Amino acid sequence: MTHFESLIAKKTIEELMEYIDNFERCSSGALTFVVNELKTRGVNFSDEELDLLYKKIEKKKEKEEESNIFSSSKSHKKYIVTDPNAPLLYSKIAVALFSILFNTFFGAILLALNIENKINKIKVIVFGVVFTTLAIWIANLLPHSTFHVYTIYSIGAYVLSTEFWNKYIGRETKYRKKPIWMPLIISIIITGLLAVAMFYE
């Protein structure tokens, strides 16, 4: 039994109901445990109430997963299929990792390749250019630190792999995962050439 579970076991039904009334107090997993504990203690929820509770918990869980692009990789796997009729796309994780390892512009290009609408493609690319430019400018103002750079790029990665992805592709869109080797090689070559040019400059 975890510390939280041990703590919950000591609380009264009225105190447990406060968790239900205030969803922000604990995580989705903890809320599920609270609901099950209440049911064990004989609290009778109607089918409609239980359905609403579990939907709210599921929604909270999805938000928790999206708040961390790395931990959310497991939840994204359920949208990756082998159906030949499903679109072939670069995955959310690929978009996020390219944004962090190289810069937001590279992630934006990868995401843009997934989008059919030309106007939306341009919007994503423009965001990548503008964000990367701002990121470089901000990084130059701060004390030189790799941590600062990756922190800024992580913000861009989050926006691309959640906000733009959900808007232009759809959060629940099922797709086949497209190999990243070619864009990875190209990105490495471009980054290498830029590094060499900066060194000689």
C-alpha cells in the first residue's frame, strides 16, 4: 500500500467526498483510488454518476499526460496503428524530439510534412521560424547554459506536439508511424554545417 492509499484509508467518507468535489487536489490515479474506496465503504453511486466521474478522471489523466511530452509517449501509442488506410505521419514524439535536439524549426518542418492544408503548413513553419529566432535571442541574453537552451526548445516542442497537432491533425487521429531516418540524417547534416560555419566565422 502506498503512502497515499494508507492516508486515504484513515479518512472519513465526508473527507473522501471532498476529493471528489475538488478534482484539482490530487492526480487522476489517486482520484480513481478514492472512488473505489468510497464504493468499498458502501457509498452508492448511480451509473450516471460513476460514468461522469470516470469521464472527468480520464480527461484529467489526458491533461496530465500532455503536460509531459516524454511520459505521454505511452498514451500516444494507442493512436499508432498498422491499418494501411490510416495516414502515414511523423509521430508526436518525433516532432517533440526534433524540436528539442535540433531546434523548434526542425520540429515545425516535421509537423508541417504531416499537414495537407497549405495554409496550415505555412502557419506551423512560420511559428517554427519565429519561435526559434526568439529562442536564440533570449538564449543570448541569458548566461550561456545548455539547460536554458533546451528549456526554451522544450516549450516549442510542447506547443507543436500538443496545440498545433491537436488543431491541425487531431488529438485522437489514428495513424501509421513514418520512419524518421531521412529527416534525421538531413537535420544532422544541416546542424553540422551550421556548426562548422559558426566555428570559422
